[in-house]
Amino acid sequence: MNVKSSPHLAVQPTVAQVMRDVLLALIPGVAAYVLFFGPGVLLNLALAAASCLAFEAAALRLRGKPLRPFLGDLSALLTGALLALALPPGAPWWLVATGCFFAMVLGKHLFGGLGYNPFNPAMVGFVVLLISFPLEMTRWPGPQPLWDAATDALSSATPLDHVRTQLGLGRTLAEIGGDAPLGWLAGRGWEWVSLGYLAGGLWLLARRTIRWQIPAGVLGGLFLTALAFWAADGDRYASPPFHLLSGAAMLGAFFIATDPVTAATTPRGRLLYGLGIGVLTYAIRTWGNYPDAIAFAVLLLNICAPTIDRYTQPRVYGHRPRQEP
Amino acid sequence: MNTPPRIYGFRGGLHLPGHKEESTRTPIRPAPVPPVLVLPLQQHIGAPAKPVVKVGDRVLRGQTVAAAEGYVSAYIHASSSGTVAAIEDRPIAHPSGLSGPCLAIRTDGLDEALAQPEWEPCADCTKLDPAELRARVRRAGIVGLGGAAFPSFIKLNPGRPVDTLVINGAECEPYITCDQLLMAERADEIVAGARAILHAVGAQRCLFGVEDNKPDAIGALRAAAQADPRIEIAVVPTRYPQGGEKQLIQALTGREVPSVGLPLDIGIVCHNPGTARAVWRAIRYAEPLTARVVTVTGGGIRAPQNFEARIGTPIAFLIEQAGGTVGETAAPIMGGPMMGFSLRSTDVPMVKATNCVLVLPRAEVRDPAPAMPCIRCGACVEVCPIGLLPQQLYWFARGREFEKAEAHHLFDCIECGCCAQVCPSHIPLVQYYRYAKTEIWAEEREKRKADEARERFEARQARLEREERAKEEARRKKKEALAARTAAPKSVPAPLVGEGQGEGAAAPPTPNPLPQGEGEAR
């Protein structure tokens, strides 16, 4: 007879289900993306998905691991999707493939594959590209809504970049407010993409696929820091809603920072981890050399995650508070 | 009449499909006496009982066949009449699948009881001195029927003030319904037992904790306890592992049992309803524990139901009584699906602690596919009722970093299985914790052994030095004496005698065979 250890009941959730949920939750954001910026992003997604699966398969083969369970867990697909969404639509194919290579091989399999990587693989790939190919990585198309074929698809600065540059030129936010890349709350079109990610993220929360602590931390940290500076000098520091709905804030808060493998795991630790990402994102956006900063902030907090976990252990039943070994 | 008791709840936990209906459609049915009863001599925590009958003796129902050996031990009685067929090692229900000393009775079908019980029945337990009450509970061989099988009389002897008695009728594990039916059918006996225990421990308040999925049990208990203002029936929301002693105490009183402590440390004693009823019957009718209610259930059982079965009944016999198995089944489980252990064979007897025999269809049990790596999703952290970090404990157990595992409170784990049940990577987490615990225990044993060896070695070294010094001393004295003799002109031969004595004193150490022998022995 097949004797086993308790508990005996079949287990329902699987890793693939978790990853599939996260992939499905990207749909509203991607839909808004296509609506406002054209179908270019879909090409990115297809290319990245194929590359990541190919690199994952190759790495598994080289490591002598079984292909089926690990390709089927959908984690490579998710990494590809997140990386694709971080790249400018219409990026050259080799850029996407290079990013995927660094994400899967350097970011994931060199550390031992799923579950063993200390850094978010998609962000590793993204940062490698950002540093190595700054020109290609900053060539973003302007809004090109599907319903308005007349709009030209010239490349333009992202809203974050635009605000940054213009502030550097000595203009005030009130003056910049009417510029082309800006919409009613943040960037034209981008604000809707962000709201799409927000909707997907809330769905993930409702399904309890992700927990509230990390998104709340990221958005809270970003919001509160932005609020403090904006309140002090509204002419030089962008508003909290602008920060929340620009760049990768929503994507980062709900989809990137929540990557469980590389995040802190204790409930309090996750809140701190998120707060760290939020505050750091604001700091790098405002005083750093890059217009957006989610990737850097996530990677930096990845380093801190084990330490955060260590100091945020929950109180254990029957132990007095603050009684640590 | 009075306000319902406040419910404090507990941390974490899970909603699991109850599967209680299958086995509660019919009332508890007395199971027939099997042809052979096998009574393991250790059905309880503590020392095995010592047989007081011989092979070939005729025994009657209720007769003591093995006596408690030492304080933490329990009496064992013949569950029916018959002949002692063997006293030998037989397979027993144990996670290890090992055998243990057993006493087998070939029953005669007469089920004849002792004409005169081994102690006096007592109509009013409150007239009984608590010490006498405990003595009778001890003689009746009563152990905790919830599963731990700790000798009950010890818990009736707190030696410390107890303010609250908790009767654990939560029965939170899926499938198991023996307590539920017992509470519904014999509420008066359980309440009477609770009163007896209140008297024994000197407590003034009794809280019954029952999950809200057992309305029949709640109604019966309320009716039975109506007359006694000390007894409250607390209805708790159904959530696993509510029936864990620590969890139920927290849910009912808001108090936490200290780590590595007992409920007694916070003035609480906790008993199972079946135990309370057994206590009552032991006092009222002088009846030892020879039978208990056991649930035989699961999708692999043709007619799931509850039996009042004799202790020592083979599991295979019970399954037969429930109509046998249907379809392709997994290994039978003794206990519930969350904390029970699977049996290698059904040719083992049920014991005092056996609350359930669960036979699941193969498709409903955990699939043996290899686990995926941990993705640190933290689902386990959310459900841990103790507040542990199961994923960290897993890493430490896997990496054999046992010190870290201990620092992360490995030994506070109650092995409820919630973490493993929600793990998307299907990692058998509890198995890792058991492994780490046994490794740590083994290490401690090794360390103790090494310490003892070192102490022995140091003692030997010290003794050798002492002896060396004594020899040295003797030599010096001899030399002095010699010097004195040569210095002094010829005198009486008295020093010769002294010399001889000196030699004699130094003699034993020189051959020194013992230490060498010691060294070899090691």
C-alpha cells in the first residue's frame, strides 16, 4: 500500500494557477495599452513569450531538469509578459530577445531556476537593456489611439521623462501641464493603461492570488512621499496622482513587486518591502538619472528582503511579544 | 436566559469541506464482538501496561488484563469475555508500521461481564473525595479519547488552581463525527462527566466548545446543561484546526497556552467529550473503558457510519461492518485526513485513541507527483494557526539548518497540516517538520551521549591523576623514610613495617586493569 504522511487530502491550488491568474489580470491593462498606443505591444508580448519559453527550455535542458512541469508552470510566460510590457512598443526584435535571455538565464536559471532566484528576472532583463541600449529603450511612441488614425505615431518622450526634462529647463508644473504628453491626471493614454493594471490588480486581490501588503506598501509609499513634496512645493514636485498613474507604478505595485519568490514573505515585512519600493521609486524618479525607477527600486529591495524577513517575524502563539531567541 | 459566551477566535486556519453528513445519517450502532480482540499494551502516552493474566486464562468483560506500570500509564481491560490466546508482539497501528507487545483474546461470543465490578459504583460523584474519584478513573484505564491518549487521571490531578474546564467538542477535522454523534445522543452522560471533572479539579466554570456545523449536538448539550449555571455551551464558527487544544482555548478564553507549557499553566484543563462520558460511566457504573465510538467513513467505504466498538477490534473487521470498501481506494487512514496516519495493513487493532478509520478513493488523496519548488507565496503563513513562517521552516529543514529552524520556533508547530494543504507547489511541508524535529531529537541524544562519554573520560583522567599523585606521594614518603633510615644509625625494625604499609597503600593503582577495560568498552 502507498503509505503517506499527513495531511492526506489532494491539494487544490497549483503554481501554474497562480501564474495564470496573474497573466489573466494583465488583460485590462494590455487592452488599454492597445487602445491608446496601437497593437505594437502585442508584438512585444508574442516575441517575449516565445523567447522566454525558448530560453527556459534551453536552460532546463542544459541543467538536466524535466521540461514539462517547469514549462507548464507558466512562470517563464509571466516573466516574458512583464518584460514586454516594460519595453517600448515596436522595439527591435533583438532587444526583446536579449532582455529575455538575461531575464531567464542570468536572472533565473543561473541561481537554480524557479523559486531560487534572488532578483526579479523580468527586472534584471529590463535593467540590463536600459543600461546597455539607452537609445532604443527610450524611443517611445506617442499616443496613437485606435479610433483616431489621424494622429501621427512619432516617437515622443514618456510623460515622466517629459516632466523631468521640462522641470530641468526651469519650467513649473503649471506651465508643463498643458503639454502634449500630459492628460487629465497623468500622461495622456498612460493614465488609462495604469488604471487597467489597477483593475487587474484589484481582481488579483479579490481572488487572494496576491496579498494586500505589497501593493499597499508600494502605492502608499509613493503616494505619501509625493504628497509631502507636492504639498511643500507644487510647482516643482508632481502631484501624487501623477506619480501613481505614470510609468510602471501600477504595473510594479500589483504585478512586479508582488513576485513572491523575490519579495519579503512575512506580512509586516511585505508592507515594509512595498513601502521601500514606493519611497525609493519616488526618490530615483525625482533626483536620479532615470525617468522611471520601479525596476531599480524592486531590485534594491530584493536585496533587502531576507533581512526584512528576519526582523519582521510574526509573534508566535504562546510567546510573549518581543521575546526573540 | 444568560448571554452566550464571548468567542475570541484564533489565528489562521482553513475552511475545509466537512464531509460530516456521510457518517451521520444513522445513529451510533454497537459493533459486534470480533472473534479475536488484540489489546496493545501501550495504547496511551507513558509506560506500557504489565499483563496480569496468563495465556490460557479465561477473562470476562471489564476484567483487568494489564495493570498500569508507574504513574504515567494506564490499565487495560478485557473488552469481552474469552480466553487469553497470546501475549506477544503483533503489528499495531503506528505511523512507523512497527509491532508492539499485545495481548490477544479469543472471544467466546458470550460477552460475559464481571459479576462484581472491580470497584464500587457511585450514584453521586460529588460525594466522592477527588482523590478517590481520580483513583477510580485510573483503575478504569481512561485516557484522552480525542487522540492523544494521555492518562486522564493525571489531568484530574492539577495540583494547581483551575478556573475553567474546557470540553473540546469542536471536532474540526473533516469526516470525523464520533464526538458529534456522541454529544447528540449521550449529552446527559457527557454533561454529568463534565460535572465530575469540575468536582475533581475544583473548577467553577465549564465551557463546551462546539463548532456551529453540529446543531443537533449543540441542542442536546444545551438541554442537558440547562440546570447547571457553571456550564456554558460555546458555539464557535467552523474552521480547522479549531479542535486543536491551543486553538480552542484561545477561541473560547482569549488566553494562550505558553510555549512549551500546558493549559494548566493558565488555569485551564481540557478534555474530550468522549473522555468526560467515560469518566462518568467509570464513576456511576464502575465501568472500565472497553469500548468507544469510532467513525468508519470516506468515499471508499460502502456504508459510512459510527460504531460503538470494543477496544482491540481489528480495523479490517470494522471496515467489513461498514459494508467493506468500494472502488479503488488509498491506504486506510487512522484518524482524520489532516492529522491521521495511513496504515500499512488493516490487520491491526483499534485502540482507545482511535476516533476514525478513513478510507478515501485514490483520486481524492494527495497525488504523489514530485513537488514544485517553493515560490515563497506565503499562503502557508496566512493559514498557520501558530503564527509560524512555514516556508522558512521548510528551507531550514531542507538545508539541515536545524538551529535556525529551532530559532524560528519549529517546536511550536502542532502539525495541523494547514500549510501543506494550501501550498501551490504541493510540498509535503509537515513531513519536513517531522523530519527536522526527529533529527534535532537524535542530535540531542547524540550530544547527551557525547557529554556523558566526555564526563566519563574526564572522571577517569581525574582518577588517574589522583592515583598518580598518590603513587608519587607514596614514593616520596618511601624515599624520605629511606633517607631517614640511612641517616639514622641502625635502629629497631619498626620502619620496615611502615615501609610495608606504604607499599600496600600504593599497590592497588599499579595494576590498573579497570580503566583499560573501560577504554575498550567504549
